[in-house]
Amino acid sequence: MSKRDELIAKYAADLKDKCGVNADMDLLTKVAIGCGPSIYNADSSTVSGSDESELATVKNNFLIKKLGLNDSADLDKGITIVMDKYGQSNRNKYRVVVYYLLTKHFKKESVY
């Protein structure tokens, strides 16, 4: 089992345990591949739900550039909904899980 496969299994467990979501493994794998080498770095593999600049990066680089959404208040609302679903008190929010939930929330699975 490769390192990426181990991480994807960990993300699927996180989705199930912390979010109550049964992951679409095909989509989860594509999101993980789309994140590239950042999933192997301890700092870049997680998202800080309380850091405004981090959330702005998620909004600009993922929602607008990757998913092709238009900048609006709906994007901020979507990020808040996903962060609440993942659990604000949950310290480690994996970037792949956050991106997966955002992709599902905005129904942009077709991008992958």
C-alpha cells in the first residue's frame, strides 16, 4: 500500500468518524491527487478553520480557481458550513477532506 493510499484511507475514516459521511472513494482519490505533494507535508496537509488568511486561500485557490466558482458570499457561507460539519473544535482538519466536502457542497464533482 502506497503512502498516498494510506492517507486516502485515513481521510475516508475522518469523513466517516467526524463528518458522518461515507466517502465516494473515486472522488476522494481524485481530490487527494489534485492536492499534489501538499498532502505529505504536516503543515500544508491541514487547514486552520480559525485562520482568516488560510480560509481566504481555500476560497481563492480552490473554490474560485479550481472549481471555477464566482466570488460571492455563498463561498464564505459554504466554507463555514463545511468547517462546522467537520467540527470547529477538531484541531486537525485535513485539506483533502475539506476540499472533498466543499466539492460535494457546491456539487462540482464534474471538475474531477
